[in-house]
Amino acid sequence: MYERFRNERSRPFFDLLAMVRRQKEMRVVDLGCGTGELTRELHRRLHAKATLGVDGSPAMLARAGANRLPGLQFVRADIAGFAEPGWDLVFSNAALHWVADHGALFARLASLLAPGGQLAVQVPANHAHPTHVVAAELATEPTFAAMLGSFVRRSPVLEGEAYAELLHRLSFAQQRVRQEVYLHPLAGPEEAVEWARGSILTPYRERLTPELFEAFVVRYRARLLRRLGEARPYLLTYRRLLLWASR
Ligand SMILES: C[S@@+](CC[C@H](N)C(=O)[O-])C[C@H]1O[C@@H](n2cnc3c(N)ncnc32)[C@H](O)[C@@H]1O
């Protein structure tokens, strides 16, 4: 299902890329690069001198090998500890919502930029949508709370205004903070469950046995479908923030 929604996921990437100012011989880092397919596009379209794709998942990086180009490299590292300086562009598409404390994170990322460097980040900000709300509700119910050790996935993503203030505090000379609502027409609301399975529900899958995770999904499906109604086709709306700032 992750693959099935790949085109929908790449649209925000190209919107973010369009916000970047191309400069000569850029050194670029792509944090949370996944399989590297879009990192390759980033490298190619910016005519970058060097691009480093960073991801924490060996499974994702195993597939990045197919996307090699001169000047393009991949490395396994945790974004939460990434501290290599000297980048003309720190780029991240749909990954920083997995990293906590955006105040501290953005301060660190800003400190890694070369003079005149740019920061470009796209993060999902759909936490008020029933697909997210229902997952958090279920996780706090006593049966699942006990199995999950009271874990509830809470997005660290801030409101747009908070990012604008943060980027200002970090002394960026210019910035743009955009909110976009992406549309995902689905055959019916039950497809939203499949969408969630490959994204929102993964932190629960990682913490439950396969049997308990299936039980979680059964309850999730029943409650979510009551909440979403019966419209066919079903339009899944997905709010994202696109942030760009320059030194
Ligand atoms: C939704 S994918 C996005 C991949 C790619 N940027 C794209 O747009 O297709 C999120 C990626 O972030 C990676 N990721 C999440 N948290 C991470 C962390 N703390 N350190 C490194 N990579 C991380 C995941 O392994 C995954 O490959």
C-alpha cells in the first residue's frame, strides 16, 4: 500500500523542490530519503555537486542502490543525531514528523547550513483528521493501552505560525511557510484504512504482535468507517506544511 500511494506522496516532494533556489555546485543532504528515488530527482534537477541521502532504515537503503548517480551517495544514520555541517541545502520530504522536539531539531539543522544555505522541509500535518484521531483514541483504551505500555503516537509537527516564529528566531533572512491540502480520491472509505496501515498505524504495528496488531486494525476499521460515513468515492484530504528558509 505504501508503494500504491507513491504518486500521491511524490506530489508534495515536487512542490517543495519548486520552493528551492537552485545555485551552482550545491551540496545537498536529504534527511529521511527512503528508497532514494526522489533523492535522485533532487540531485538531478538541482544539478547538485554532491547529494547525500540519509535514512535510518536498512530496508529502505537496500533499495537506494538502484538510484546511484555520480555525486549521489546514501548513508545510514539517525536524523535525530545527524550533525555533519556545510550544506547548501538541508532538504527533508515527509520524514521529520518521526523526529521529536522540532524546536531543537530545526536549531540543529539550521546550524548545519553553509553561509547562504537553504532549509526545505515538508511534513504531514493531518493530525486532526479522523484517520489520526481514531488511532490515538484506540491506543488510550485500557485494553490496547496495557498492550502498548501506554504508548500513543502524537505528532511532533507544530502549527505553521510556530514554524514561522521558529525560523525567525533562528535568524533566517527569508522564509516561506505554506499549508497545502492534498486530495486523495479513494474508491471508498475502507481504502483510508489501507492508507493508514502503511503510515499512521506503523508505530502501533512495531509495538504489537501480528495478532494484536490485526485486532487493533479491526477495531480501527470499524470505528473509522462509522466516522467517515458512506460516501463513494471517498475523498481523503491530507494537510501538509511546506517550509522553506534561507540564511
Ligand atoms: C515517508 S518516508 C519518506 C521517504 C522520502 N523522503 C520520500 O519522500 O519518498 C520517511 C522516511 O524517513 C525515515 N526516517 C524516519 N525517522 C528517521 C530517523 N529518525 N532517522 C533516519 N531516517 C528516518 C524512514 O526510514 C523513511 O524511509
